[in-house]
Amino acid sequence: MRRTGVTSASFVSLAVLVLAACSALPLPHVIDLKAQIEDPAGAVTTEVGAGQVEELDLRVPTDEGECFVFDDVAPGLTVHSAQLQWIVDIDYEGPELSGKVQARAYATGEGDEVFHGSNTLGPVVTVDLSRPTTRLAGAANLNPDQLAAINERALCWGAVLRGDDVTAQEDGTATISYEVKQLRLRITFSVI
């Protein structure tokens, strides 16, 4: 009988140690934000004149960005880190263009201006205008303000394609279309 008591006490001690260790381990979770986008594809069309310098400002997926609410994900737990991953395909159809176009992703909390300079994610990416299709892909860790939004279980996201010196080789209609292929939020929280 005495031996059984020692075994039970050892088992209880081991169980307490395992539970304590698990509470300190980070628990990862992935949220598929693309599944919440009503229309992950769109296009903008504009007339361009040969030799004229055009200004390009395309905001994806809308001019205000897209907001997501995921209040059913681990309610009551604090998110300690988060990373947004995206893949967006950009297609161009129209007269040959020259110039420099850059793309950048943004994220913020609900109710904030998505495309504000303080909400940038990752580096600026240069788009090659000589290619008909460009894939913009990246991942960026969220800053403390963006994490605060995640802890409210909401996030607004968007991307901007901007070019100030885009020139068409001939007159025509330029169409730039996009499709969000992937948009995932990887979060890590701990049970404390």
C-alpha cells in the first residue's frame, strides 16, 4: 500500500509539472483571413496617352482596406506575437509601360486609417512593369499597436501599388487587376 501512495504522489507531481510547463508553451493558431474576403479579386482601368506621365495609386482590396473580426478565436487569451502572410497576384493588360511602381502592405485596428504610414508591414516591393503578371508575397511580424488590434480580435489590412512616373509607349487602355491568393494571420498566445 505504501508503494501505491508513492506512485500516486509521483504521478500527481509529474502531472502538475507537465501542466505548468504546458501553460508556459506558446500555442500557435492560424486564421485564414482570405476566406472572409467577399471578393478577393478586382481591377482598375484607366485611359493612358503615349508619352504622358501617369500617376498610379491602386489600393487592394478596396480604397479603405478590408477589416476582419475573429472574436471566436481563443477568447480571453492574450496574443503575444502575430505574423501576417500574403500572396497577391497583379496582372497588367494594355500598352507597354515604363517607370517604377512600388507595392506595400498595411495593417491596423478597426476604425483606424489602414493606409497611414505608421501601419506599414514589411518592406516596399518594386513591381516589374515589363512583366504581365507579378506576384506580391510576403510575411511581416506585427508591431505592438497592430498586436493590440489582434487582442481586440479585429484587424484591417490592405496593400497599395503606387507609381509616380509611369509612362505609356502608346495610347490605350491600361487595366491592372489583382487577386488575393492567400491572406493568413499566424498568432501565438500562451495560457497563463
